[in-house]
Amino acid sequence: MTINRRRFLVVTGAAATLPLLTRAQAPSEAVTQSGPATDNDRPEYHFLAPHNWMNDPNGPIFWKGKYHLFYQLNPNAAVWGDMHWGHAISVNMIDWKHEPIALSPTPRGADAEGCFTGSAVVYNGVPTIIYTGVQNAPPADVTIRDGKSTLRETQMLATAEDDLLLHWKKLENPVIPKPPEGMQVTGFRDPTPWHERDGWYVGIGSGEKGKGGCVLLYRSRDMRDWNYLGKLAEGAPTGKTDSNPVDSGDMWECPDFFAVDGSHCLFYSTEGKVLWNTGDYDETAHRFTTRHSGILDRGAYYAPKTFLAPENRRIVWGWITEKRPDEDLKKAGWAGCTSLPRELHIAADGSLLINPAKEVEKLRGKVEPIPLTSGVANRRTVDSLRHELAFTVRTKPKSVAVRIKAGITTRWELLLDYTTGQVRCGEIQFAIPPTQAGSPDVRVFFDGSVIETFIGGREAITSRVYGLAPYAATLETEYEGPGHVQLLHWPLRTISKDRLTT
């Protein structure tokens, strides 16, 4: 999978031909291209940057009654590079207001070549960001060892100077300036912090060539001075070879470590997918042991970040990746978006439960029950792809399917085949999971080129389908009996008048 999350653009390349923003400028204040506001592939109720490239959600935090979402942003091009931290504020996790850029590279500083991914916590009553800064370095100090990079990664700190989190003060020097002595890391980035009784801890994504990915663990009492403790968790050699250690599994990106429902969970991103792991955390040995694991989302989804919402709810955001080449992204003037907020729980059997957060229902219009008859497809022409469908299987049929068609051509299909016990969506195939009590068997959210599907409250698939609107598309649903399937439909509203989501 080509994600281009860590690939810098050549300064003299196409990105350099686009107008530059000043460091303090909000993305919405720049001279925008007309493309993003009129592009029918662009989602209308998912959160996006106003224009240009975005990737990982960063440092989500609930502070003083508002949700703050930061994200990796290239303010100068619709392809990856020149990483800043974009910022938006919401009162409900659905409707957003874009704010000025929160973090920008400091010339000649430890983050001169980019402010990479990180997290936000509250330390001594002050929102605090810990993130990865990158700068050019001599070969001996380079930490991204893919045979091409010249970058050294260090961990940096910034503190909020106001309650709207609009202004941030960076510490000049990194708080964790280098990887552990004697370790030839494949990467050193994306800190995930948490607090225990004896101080603060932070896990950092890393790995060793031929040994597999890992999370390095540090401890501090003041968020400034950190001591290396060892590995929180580590993988095993995959036997794969690739110049990019993320693609071979020798590097774990974007770790996220947290407690939920009395257990612990570790996420990390590698080999083009996000792995979830639930298990036991030994607070004495500071070691996490995986008991159960799986794939967080089987589609176009990467680099998630969680936070605690009110009512002690663990919410995760993910980056919805693109499936089209850079030239198409440049023409469109935008790339990437953020998934719907998803709430996490751990089932009694140790598996991860994942559902859209209840706030998503704020998007709904009037519910419409759709009668289904076995063997007869229900078809409707749609001029907008802002829809939610929910299936509940009362008695199991042979199969249930939902499709998007352009003319007679099926552009996307989800099939639950109960005769084989398999879910199929394009090339993706896996076993139908047992449905979580109280959840529909299937929920599908359509939004421009994005389709988010939740199955049984235990599996998720994010799909990208381009070029459907404004041409009339057909939404088709059917089941093959015997059986009984209930289908509900909601139209969903847009969160802005011009697709700029603010």
C-alpha cells in the first residue's frame, strides 16, 4: 500500500509551485482553490482540512467544554510534505470550526523539517503536546533508516498559552533527543503518553531491522526529563524485506496505548494496516502482553488516535487514506479526511468493540423503514451520497447485499454470505462476526467518495469510490431468503454549505 505518510517532497518539485502560507495563517484564511468546494468526490459530513493535504489525527482532547482535533497538514500542497499541525474546534465532534495552524516547523530548530504526529494531555492543569520533530542530520544520527532519508526524529514539547488552544509555546530543545544507546532503530516517532501513580509514561513507535516493530517506553516526573525503561511491547521478524521498514513490519508507527473497560489496549500501524491488541499491562515490569488482536479497520484507514470524551468514553479518530495518484490529488486540491468518531469497548472475550459514537446521530434526518422482499432488489436513485443504512437480521437468510451502481455497473458491494459465513467487500474477505448486543448487524455511511461500514459492532471497513456524483447513482439493497431482514435509512446533512467543513 502506498500511503506516502513519511515521504518528503523535493523542494524544487510540484509542491514548491503552489503559494505558501505564513506560519500563523489558518488554512481557511489562505487563497483556496475552487476545486475542494465543488469536488463531488469530497465528503460533506466527515471532517477535512479546508484544502490541501491532511493525514494523521493528532492530539485530540476535550478541554473547557470543547473538542479540539489537531491533524497533520501540508498547507502548501495537496500531497504529503512540510508537516504542520492543523487545528479545529467542535462542541459535538460533528460540526467544526477551523482555527489557525497550531504548530509550525521552527527554522533551524529540531523540528525544522516538520512537526510530525503526537498526542495532547493535561499536565499540571495545562494542555501539553508531545510530538515528533524532524530535522536534517548527519548519517550517523538519522533515525528513519530506509536508505533515502536524511532525517533525525526527536520528541518535543509544547504548552498551551490560552484556553482556546490557539497559541502554543514550544520548548526549544527536544525532551527525548535520541533513541536508546546502542539500538539501531528503524524509526523513532509518534509519542503516546499516559499517567500512572509514580509519574508520566510515553511510548514511542520504533523497531529494529529484521527483528520487528516495537514500542519504546520512557518515564518522567515532569514531562521534561525522561528515562528509558525498555520495550513496552515488541513484535517478531516477519521475514519480509522492503526498503521502507514500515512496509516490512520492522517499524510500528502511531502507537496508542490506553485503558478501557478495566483492560488495556495497544494500537499500532504497520504494513498498511492498523493492529489492535488487548491484554494485560504489568505496572511493575512496565510490559504489555497481548491476549487478543485483530485489524482495526480493513480498508482505507490508518494512523488512529484516541482520547477520553465526557462520560469516560474512549473515542478514536482515524485517517481515511486516498486511493488515487498524486497527480489526481494535485488537480483536486485536497487529499485525506478524518473518519467518523468511533467509540471503543472491550468485550468479555477480550475482543475489541467498535461503533460510531452516538454524536453521529446528530447528522440524521427523518428515519425511513425500507421494506425488503427476498429475491427482490430495492433500488433508489440518489443525487447525493449522504446516507446511512442499518440492517438488522431477524432470521438469517442466505445472503444480504448492498451495492452502489452507476448505470448497470456495480461500483461497490458489501455482501454478507451466511451460507459460507463470510463478509466480502471487493478484495476484502473475513468471517462474519457475532453481533454485539444492541447493535445492528450492519451500519453503512455514504459520503461522497467515502463509505464507512460497521459490522456487528466488531469489524469496520472504510472504502473509497471515486467519480459517482454528480451523475445519478443507484443504491441497491437486497437479501436472498428464506429469512427476515429489517432495513432502516436516514438521509444525512452536510456540515457546511461549501464542502469546506467550517
